[in-house]
Amino acid sequence: DALHLARERGIDVVVIDHHRQNEDLPPAHSIINPNRRDCDYPFKGLAGVGVTFKVVQRLSETLIDAGQRRRYLNDLLDLVALGTVADVAPVLDENRVLVRHGLKVMTRTARAGLRGLKQMARCDDGPIDTTAIGFRLGPRLNSAGRLASPDLALELLRTNDEERGLALAEELDGLNSRRQQLQRKGAEEANALVSDRDVEEDRILVVLGEDWNLGVIGLIARTLAERHYPPAIACTDARRDGTYVGSARSIPPYDMIGGISTCANHLTTYGGHHNAAGFSLEAERFEAFRVDL
């Protein structure tokens, strides 16, 4: 709807994405996505930040002086590594190169907010690796969008003020602690809903918690998948508007978005990729969706 409105008002919109194309493409000026059906780009595993970097890389050929271009692009690689690892994109092929160089840039990053975040996460005393991003930095950044506003994380990444950067990092650290509490509580409740028979007989575990926070249902699903090993879906009715929101996490052999798309007739919205997906559906369609999976 937003893209239709933009087109009506003469606004050109460029959409950058990395999820698999499920339906017809929306009416944007350009849609840049290696996972478009008509895209022959050889590497399909770029995270959203990796696709964005490719766009910036191309535009920089025209907009930035050749003498400054290499340094400008290299200075962005800390963000590329951060987003690639935090989004659990495969560290293979191009991603491996981007992450390898990005970790070096992040270790000596000039971004005041990232330095504050590294300090709060207790990983500012040595080289940054993928474990530091995946288990310390990434969760703190993601907690903003899960429990408050993603603008907090954006401001942290953009600020040049050391004091403000540290203050934002402290706020994100507090949100992350709250996220951990909600995740533990939700995971315990979800596990109590799963029987041994469910694990043995269900191809996909599906649980519903009416009070689970929208920001942690993906983490609850991941916990179930890791504990029991069938792919898992956690749904919540937290908005109390008759619509359930679900988040799904897969195990390596199973294509989660492919499985969910076979039940699209039950869903209001859906999207994702091989490892993870999200969707919404009307409450009365939940049981039929669960059975058809």
C-alpha cells in the first residue's frame, strides 16, 4: 500500500531485500534482491546489509571520487559484518570475505556507539569475532526492536558523541536483560506445551502463548527447535485483535518458508527464508494451519 501511494505521488522508491520472492513484486522503482525469481546473481546468501552494501558499492562509482572510494567502502565493513552475523546469514562465499575484513574494522571501529556497545558487552579488550557479534553485540542491538524502538539501535550506530553512545549502549543493555527474562519465561511455557508424542509425530512443532511478547516469539521458536530438533513455530495473540502472529525457526535440512508457503491460504501475511520466517493469520484459522503443516 505504501508503494502504491508513493507511486501515485511521484516518489521513486528503491526496495532492498534478501528474502525469497513469494508473490508478484510490488510497484517500486527498483527492487534489488538476489533472491528474486529473475535474478541470476550467483550468491544468494547475502544478508540485507550485504545487499545494501552492494548497492552503495555500485553508487559510489559515480558519487565518490576514486581516490576516496576504497577507504569509504572499507570503513563500512564493520556494519556489514555486524549485520551479516547478527542476521545469522551463512558465513560462506562473499559473506566470508565481507565478515573477515569487517571484523578487523570493527575491532578498531571509529563509531562512538559501537565502542560504547563493545564496552557494555565486555568485548572491547581484544579482537572482535563472530561469537562476540552473535552472542554479545547483536542481541543488545536487536533488543531495541524487540522491546522498544529500533531507532535506539540506529541512533547508537550513527552517533559520533562518546557520551551519548555509552548512554545508548547502557539503555540497550538494560533492554537485553529484560529480553532475556521474557525469553526464558516464554521458552519454559512453550516447552511445557510440547509432549513427547508431539516431538515424535509432528513434522513441525507449533505452540501458542497468548501473552508472549511479539519481540521474543522468534527466540522461543528457536529454543524449541534447538531443544527438540523438529522445526518450531511460536505464535502469540499479544495484540488481542483477533490476529495471531507467528515466528518460525528451522533446522538445517528443512526449508521453512517453503513449508509455510504451502499453507498460504490460511495466512494473512507471510515471508522469510530457508532458516526463518514470520506470518500472521486470523485466530479462527490457526488450528487448520497447524494441521496442514
